Amino acid sequence: MQKLTYFLVALLSGLLNGLFASGGGIPAVACFKKKGLKQKNAQATALCVTFLLSLISLLYYYYKGFLNIHDALIYIPFGIPGALLGSFLLKKAPDKILRKVFSLFIIWAGVRMLF
């Protein structure tokens, strides 16, 4: 039963990642938390999963002609310092606060997508 759960979460993560650009991290974090990982470890591990899933989605989008590399390149130089800052803050933030911020971000993203 446990392997079936992992399979379904992985399938859902891949599906969401392909549809919503890295949205697969949300069920992955929940699955890793259920396995007993701390919030920081769950988020970092989910990032590893979504990185690989994103790479596969990126290649598919590229070959299908959906990718506009020029638009993406504008964000990368500013995204790198943001990623480094986020990684630094992840290490410093208490798990309790991190869980709440993560939950609020998910709620905010969901509400924003509805409207």
C-alpha cells in the first residue's frame, strides 16, 4: 500500500509539474512530510524531484515549440540571487514558521488562480 501511495504521489507530482510549471512540489512536500521528514528536508527533497521533472517538461516544451527562451533569460539573472537567498533563509527559518509560510503561499496561489 505504501509503494502505491508513493507511485500515486509521484504520478501526481509529474502531472502537476507538466501542467503548472513546478506545481509538482506541493504533493511531494506533503508526501515527504508524511514519511517523517522535517519541513526543511521535505522542501529541499521536493525541490530535487521538481528540478528533474521540470527538466523533462522543459525539454518537451522546447521540442513542441512552446518555450520562449528570450523571455526566460530576463528572469534568470535576478532569479539566481533570489534562489540563493531563499536557500539561506530556509536554513535559518524555524520549521513551524516555514510550514505556515508554505501553507499561506499555497492558499495565496490558489486564490490568485481562481481570480
